[in-house]
Amino acid sequence: MAQRNTESRTRSWLALLTISFLVAGCAGAAPTASPSPGSARMAPVAAPTAAPSLTATPGPVATVRPTPPPSSVAYVVAAGDTLWGVAQQYGLTVDELLAVNPQVTDPALIRPGDRVTIPLTGAWHASEAMLTPHIFHTATLLRDGRVLVAGGKVSYLHETVSASAELYDLASGTWTPTRSMTQARWGHTATLLPDGRVLVAGGQSSERDQLASAELYDPATGRWTPTGSLRTVRSGHTATLLPDGRVLVAGGSDLKVSGLASMVVLTAAELYDPANGRWTATASMIAGRAGATATLLRDGRVLMAGGDMGGSTAAELYDPASGRWTRTGSMTDGRRGHSATLLPDGTVLVAGGFGGSDYTTDPGHWCSGPSAPCSAELYDPSTGRWTATGRLHADRWGHSAILLPDGTVLVVGRGTPAAPAPAELYQPSSGRWTLTASPAETRGLTATLLFDGRVLATGDYSDTSRSAELYDPDAGT
């Protein structure tokens, strides 16, 4: 049974790596702060835990919310450390550290073993729990400010796939049911169309059955209607809204039969036209990709990066005008399960993910050194080149990355099985990552920027998760 469960989880991950959400290795880890790369010196001041419910009962459920996480972490000084160096590592000034460490009377006299408090910005607040469990689902911000959560599995450890959907109302902070999809699915994509409808495409209806079906959600009526079929069954693909209103779907995987050896990583790409509801083929990618990222650039091209079975370094560009793919510069690190974020200056930040040497089919072995899960790099469309930028404090994959209104990037979600990664902020002006407050329960299977500047994170890798939390970047220290 253990062998079958391990194979099932591994097969699920390989089919599911998408921009919106990614499958993780182990479930049920208690939240703690992860160490900075190559170090085991950072420890949480507190480690709130919450026992997940094991009953997937739909409808509002009274849940006991865990204590909010601390607004600081403790750093244990090592030989050779200086207070200035510690401050630099966490994007702080020495004065900011001294303000919260009254025990440090002389910045030059910190000693190995001393504990230095690292203040965190931002704050997470528990929101009302979702009505039903959603794991490996999608979350889409609608034009009226509500958030549509659809599909996924109802449990990490079981095979039940959901067709249910619900809506989060920012004004009231509550969830309300809406009609279920016509097809239960996970590993799908959800794309907001210019007319306000949501296109859901592909995915899986079970561990072995990929889907070609697609459907549209109309927020005005709350109804789902089928809309053509993909030309290729797929899950773990990308879906990108193009400037002309069409949707580019590319890559993903097709599990022909049970077993990793039978997996087909797809090069096929196709276009959906909302005007007629039809899918048409476009040129195939140069390389097959699953677990890749697709980023719409300012000039209308689409950057595809990473993916495939081994965590590719390769990247390519799609030009909607010609319908062709062309090679561009390769990343420094091969990666899949990473994030890609378009920055205000037009460059693309890629962070985390892992390559073949960073993950095994036994989801208990993880890298903690200088490898892809800890690294980040920037792509410049004007030159087609990648350059390294600051390294993450904690290695991670299957996370979410959100561009905040102030131009910083919030990264939240998956770390190691034993220690979910703390949330971090990327500062484009300095190229550095700083720690921010971490969610108490939600690991951010999906993270959605709301109209008021806060971020809604939904879902967890724990069993039967209904968790939802809000991040406020302006709160905290």
C-alpha cells in the first residue's frame, strides 16, 4: 500500500505542475520557519500547529483557527557573524535590529550562540474557511472583485476529484456556493477572459484519466457551459491570455496508462477563441514541457521557461503574430515547479523550483544547499539573457508568487516536508529577499491579489483542507 501511495503521489505531481498550483511531496507538516540556504541557524519563535479535519463534509463548518504566526523569527549567531552581516542578510539596517534586540548593548559584541530577533513585515489573518475542501484547485479574481475557486481534489491522500465551485466576497469575507462544473477535474487551468467569463480547460478526472474538455463560467448567471474540446488531452499545462483575447494553451503531460514510464511530456500548443468557442492548433513548442511557466511579456510575446521531466534550463518565446516559437537564452539552473513573475520594468523573475538532482520519487529527500530550489534569476526580453539575482532564504517548489502594488514580489508556499518555507518578499531595487510574516495554516496552493492590495491564499497540503488566509503587506512591523 505504501509503495502504491508513493507511486500515486509522484505520478500526480508530474501531471499537475502548473502556474496556478503544483503538487507537493508530503502532507501534514507542522509550520515552522525553514533555514536559510546552507544553514540551520534560523528557528521560529513559535510554531503554531493545527490538526486538520479528516472529514470532508461540505457546507460551513465551525473550525478552530490556529494562533496567528509570530511577527519575528530568532536567528542563532554563528562563528564569524556580525550584526551588520545579519542585518544585510534579512534586508534590514543595524538600527532596525537593535530596536527589537535590547539585549544587544554593543553591536560588535555578538557571540556564537546568541539569539537575535529578526522582525517581520506584513501580517496574515484567518479568513472564513472554504465551504468544501479544495486541494490542487484554481482561484480566479473576477471583474467584480470576487474570487472563484473551482475543482481540485477533496483530499490530498485520496482519489476523490471535485467539480464544486464557490465564491469569496472581499466585502463580507465570506464564501458562498455557486454551481458546480460540468466535469470534476484537477490539474486544470482557469483563465479570466476579457468579457468577464472564466475558461477552465483540461486537467484530470482521476489519477490516470486526462481531460480534453473545457467549460466557461459566467459570473452573471453562476452557470457553467461546455465550450469545445482541446485538441490534445492534457494536465499540468499552461494557459495564457493573449492581447487579442485568445488563450494560448501549451505543454503539460498525458499519462497514457499507469506508471511514470508511460508519461508523455507534450510539445503541442493550441489556441482558444472566445468569439466562436473553438480550439485551433498552433505551432508546437521546440521542447516538451510540464511544470513550466508561461509569462506574457510587454510586447505581447509569451516566455516559456523550464519544465519537463528533468527540470530544463531551456526557454523559448511564442509570437502570436506569426504563431511560431523561437529559442531564447537558457536559465542558469534547470527547474520545474518554479514561479515566474513579470516585474514593472518588463523583466521576468523566476524563483525556486527544482531539477532532477533536487528531488527523488521518495518525497523525503530534498536539497538544502546551493541548487535550483534556493535560486532566482531575471530574464531581460530586450537581450534574451538571464542573470542571477538574490537567493531565497528557504528552498521551495510548488509555491505561489504575487506582484504586490508596491512592486515587490510575495512568494509563499511549499518548502521541505518537515518545514514549510516561510513567506518572503523580493525587492527588485536591491535584488534581495527579505522575510515577511508567514501564514499560520495555509501554504498557498493558490494566492490571489485582491483589489484592495491584500492577498488571499487558499488550500493546504494537509488532508481535507478548507483553509483560507489574507495577507496584508501594510500591517506588521
